[in-house]
Amino acid sequence: MSSRVTFTELTDGHGHTILSATPGPELAAHGYDEREYAAAGRARRYGTASSGELDELASADFTTRILVRRPRDDADFNGHVVVEWFNVSSGMDAAPEYTYLAPEFVRSGYAWIGVSAQYTGIEGGDGSVGMAEMGMRLADKDPDRYGTLHHPGDGYSYDIFGSIGLALAGSDAPGHPLTGLTVRRLLAVGESQSAMALTTYANHFANRHNAFHGILIHSRSMGALPLGDAGGPVDIDEAYRGTPVRISTDLAIPVFVVQTETDVLTDFRYVLARQPDSPRLRVWEVAGTSHADHVQIGEYESMLGCPDPVNRGQQRFVLRAALHHLRGWVDDGTEPPTAPPLLVTDSGAGHRFELDEVGNVRDGVRTPCVDVATQVLSGVVEEQVPRICVLFGRTTPLPPTVLADLYPNPDVYLEQYTAAADTAIGAGFVRPDDRAELLADARTDLVADADAFR
């Protein structure tokens, strides 16, 4: 497969358009540049033949966009480019993985590139989480900057993504987004709808394209995004029904899957697609986490209109560790640590999590906020709430009487929390570089507030 992609820097208009509720690191202070490019080429669309193999149906021209955040100097670059499949569930492009992973990018020297792989990111649409007001065409938002962009439909998205990946492999040609950097590895990442797309990409396109060296799939459903058609967006509902889809055992590259409680149960039902780890597959299910959380929404939490505070679990630390392990896996074959799945039981009335004495789920990847709990952190909301609130889970403070029984005083709590943090770091589920931020998450204030009940 040839890349067939040319890049043209976008400099007119009002600056890049991407949905983000929380600011990332100050790029210039870390020696990073940010630029946006049009990416133009010709992509192919596929269907499934009777043999189960892909059958090429058509080809079409595209001009999409990529957003590039990269070290200025090769000396500060670790050789790895993280390529994020932008998420379009809101009706416009968003980069949830960048939000979670950006601290790891800048301290370790990754380059990050977000790709408008799907139709909705360029042409607009209703999205799938009840935020249709977001879904304008990029060309309508900023015609001076985006007027040349055109997407032929989600049936072409997989080939668009792979073609751009191949074209990013490194070049000193003038105008190339990574000019001056010595590129060694490309890692594909994506969350939610993008994770479902990358599930399809891994199973049907990764070996065909040979563009990426590893894939991080975060928060997928039991199914996968369909191949799609020309002229419009894919039907994401197909990823929630039908036969469960597992990651192919014939992959030539490692795939790392990170799942939250919401993904394992609720209508995502990943529990039905569970499969054992292998030399090319690792799955971590993270206790106390939801599909999206407070890290993604920050100070705009109240705008969601959810009846309870959204989930405040610690998946950001686990994701950064997963990326670090994926990097080592593709570099020298060092496999990441394994973890048991979240403990799920089925009494005949459906799957449910097995909970501990305070109400947090058992097993899975553990972090201090669930092992030394001050709150119940859940990714499952069973009440009738808007879809967006289902995705953001909930946080329920433990009663002061319970906290008083668990912790004689804040010092004891902090000692236990610190020990749990060091256990997670020692197990490889949290990066040592995140220790200070992890300890800053400790809720000594809640324990102190329980003094009157001791």
C-alpha cells in the first residue's frame, strides 16, 4: 500500500477547531510546536466478501485534516508518534486520548497527531451522545481555513487512516508535518467510537496496511464499527449489537485494550467479547472508572446536567502506564503486566459486578482511590438519565460514619493511600513519574470531615 497522501499546512482562518473542555500542557514551555495540515489523497472502500475477506468496492479522493503537536528538536523526540483517531460522538472532532495522555507525551518526548478519519469530523453530523448542536461542517465554521476539506464517507475512513499513517512515517521533504524528526514507531490510539473503529482496523486493516507498530484501544463495546458506506457516517449502533467481536489472533503487531466499568457492562457489554491475553494482546479492565470522567469535562461538569457528580476515578494514570508499556512492547518485545478482569457474576438475571464492602467493584486493575476508598466510584448508572450521564458514571461519597470506621485519622488514611499508590506503581499500572499527581488525588479532606463521628 502506498501512502498517496500530501500535506499542506493550514494557516488561514481562526485557528484549529477541536472540542476540548480541559486545557493540556503548555506546549511551548515543553519545546513543542502545534500545527494543522490538510491531508489529501485517494482512499479505498471495502465490503466483506463471501469468504470473509475484504473486497475492494471503490476509491475516492479525500482532503481531511490532521492536528500535529510535536517536539521542535529531534534531540527531545523519543522516536514514537502517537496517532489518534479523532472521536466524533459529539458531532465534531474531539481528542479524549490526548486529554488523558498529554502529560506522558511531553515528559517522554512523543509526537502526537490527531486525524479527522471520519465523515462527521469534516462534514458535521448529529453525533451519538445527544449533542447535535455541535455538528457543523468544518468548512461552515471557518471557510478560510477548512473550505478545501472533503470526506467521501466512513466507508473510506479506514484507508484514510492507514494512508495517513504511512505518509507520517518520516520525511525531510519541505512541508512534511514531521520534518526534522527521526521517526521509529507509530502507535494508533482511539477512545469510544474511535476504539470501535480501531477494533475493525486491527482485525481487517492493520496487517494489510502495515502502517502502525502497535494499537491502544480504549473503551470499546462488544462489537466493532462496521465497514461503512460512501457519502455519510457509519451506523454506530451496529457496534452494540450482533455477534461479539474479538481481536484477531493473527495480528503482526501488539494490541493493548483498556476498558472501564461502563464498557464491560451497560449497553457496551464488552463482557461478552472478553478474550484471554496473548503475546499480541493485553486487556486491562480498570476498577472505579467510567467511559468518560471528570478529567474530560473539568470545570464544565455542571453543563452536563447529571444528577450526581461524575466519576472521579484514576484511569488517566493507568492509560499513561499502558502507553508506556505499549512503547516497550513494540520496541523490544517486553510484554506488559497482566491483570485479572473485573469480577462479574451472572445470577441468571444478567451480568453484575461483584462489589467490595464499601461498594467499589472487585478485581481488575487497582488504583488507590478504590483500594483506600473515600468514595464509591462507579461506571454503571442504572437510573434513567441522559446518555451523556451514563457515559460519565458517578461518584458517591462514603458516609462520614463509614469513613470514621475505616480510618482513625487522616494520617492513617494517607499512609494507607500512599502504600496503595506505591503498590500500583510497583505492579506497573501507574508510572513512577505520576506518583506526585497520584498522591495529590488523596482525599484527606473527606476523612478529616468525619472527625465528629469517631
